[in-house]
Amino acid sequence: MSISLKPIVFFLISSLALIFVSLKAAEVGDASLAVEWLDSDEWDLIADASDLLDMDGGAAKKQGPTSEAHLPESRPDISSPDIPSFESHEYSHFFREEGYPIVLDPVRSAMLSALVISPVVKVTKKMGDRVRKGELLIELEATTFAAAYEKARAALAKAQTELVAKRELFKDRIASTFEVKEAEAAVASALADVASTKKSLSDTKILAPYDGKVVSLFVEEAELPHSHNNRNENREMIELIDDQTLVGKMLLPSSLIMTMHVGDLVRIRVKETGKTVETAIKRIGAAIDPSSATVKVEVEIDNREGQLLAGMSGVAVIEPPQQQAGRKEVSMLTKDSYSSDTWWDGELERLDRGFDADAALEEKDDER
């Protein structure tokens, strides 16, 4: 019985071509260009192997990709500056200019709920209203809690009177030590009841914990605020944020962890307003997320004038230390021609167009 070698040879040729393409894809970083960038020697090796399938010889080679018509006229050079790499200056400058996505969150936020269950009698603020620390937001029905507090205070007064009487009787050797200690315990219990009922009474008023704005309101007047799933569970009533300071949060590649530092300049282009805000790196995460190879970075923006809203987003451009050093060198070279303010304004405009400190220095050297 004869065994055909064609299937086996075809399998070997296919495997060889796949290996070449895979290696070239890993080299150039693009699988779609890998076939075009195969070397002529690699094509020849594949074609020579395919000759084994041609019984007449030479046919496969004539039709193979080794002919001049099949080879690309000019294969791109991998090291060409038109193909940026992570290590090249052109790529790093492009990536900084494009920036990183950033989201602005409030420095503090809270979802407030009542610690007691009682109908709502007053709502003083609505969505978007600004509030001050300690200001009344929501008031609940307090009649029952006020009565319980007064009852506890009366019980305390009675316990204190009994304690005084027991101590006098103890001096006259009429009351025992046990009776005095029992009266003291009654006073302590009454004090606890007073503190508990007083706290419950104060919980009928929901006050602003800090200056901020009302984001959402979840109750209305005359409504009983309890959870829909459990009547004994408190329900969220109002959402409050402190937006006088906004925290910009972004995820940066872990490869930047050794080049960025707290205090580095950050320029944020806010998407909603189109304005640019300058700030600095405030915090850098203590750990890298291994699944995404990113690290958390935060900046803080002074928003006391209220020009920005929490939830806005934009693009952040981080100016690396070496570019800041370049700014200083260029400043020294141009200090005779420009004032510090004029020069800085000009450099900000150049940064918007893609400023390169190294190129500026080279240009200055050429002028010399």
C-alpha cells in the first residue's frame, strides 16, 4: 500500500509559513503587515519547500511569491521614525500630547439617611441647592421622641432624689450599703436613658455635615422614609457632595511609575467647557493593578468659584521632569529677549502645538 507524502509536505510548508509570519508579526507589532515584510530569503525557503509538491518541478517556484512581481517594491523599515515605538522620543512626545482620560469627582460625598423612622415634616433643600455646614436639610416628626426624652429626664430627677435620701439614711445607719449602691445604679441607668432619648430626638433633624451641594433628594414631605424591603431599615434620603475641591482620577500605564512624581505639572483639558486647568499630581497609588498594568493617580483642583461640576471629564497631559528641565534651560537661553511672564506664555502656546525642549536647544545651538 503506497502512502502519499503530499499531505505531510503540505502540512510542513503551512507550518513553516505560519512560523515566519508569527515571528514577523511579533517583530513589527502588526500581523496585517507581517506578510508584506517577510524577507526574500524567507519567501525563497517557503517556495523551495513547495517544490516538493510539484512533480514537474519549477512550477511552484514560478508562481511563488519569490518573483519580483510578488515582492513589495519597498518594505518599510521597522526602525523608521514614521513607525513610533515606546522607546522613541517621537512616540513618548505624541503620547503625552494626546494625554490620558481623567474624571473629576468631588472630594467628599455622602448619602444621608435618618437613624430613626418618622414621617417627614419639612424639606428645606432641593436638587442643586448649595448648603452650609450644620444647616437643616430635612426634619422628621419629633413628638414621640421629645416625649420620650422628657420622660427620661423625669426618671433621672427621681433617681437622683432617691440617691440623696439613701445616702442620708446610710449616715444615720438606717440604710445599708447595698441600698445606696442600688440607688446609684438607678441614677446611672436614668442618665443612659436621657442620653439615648436625646440622641433620638436630635436624629429627627438631618443637618449638612459640610459645605456642599445637594445632588439628589429621595423623599418628600409627609412621607415615611423606610426601606421598601424592610420597614425597620432606614432609607437613604438625600445625597450631598463637597465640590469646592475636585479630585481628578486617572489610570496611567505602570511604565510611567519611575518617571512621574508628586508635584509634577498636569494640564487638564475639560471636555464639557473646553477650558484648560493646571494642577499638579497629588497622590500616586501604592500598588499597580496587574491585570491592566495601570496605577491610580489623583490631582486636586480648587473649585471654590464653582466653574466646574463633579462628573466632568477630560484629557490630562503630564509634563515629565525632563521637559520641565528643558523649560529651565530654554528660559536661560532666552532671558535676554523675553520677560519671564512673556516667555512662559509663549512656551505654553508652543506646548499646545507640540513643544519639544530638545529641539529648541538644538535650534539655539545652530543659531550660535
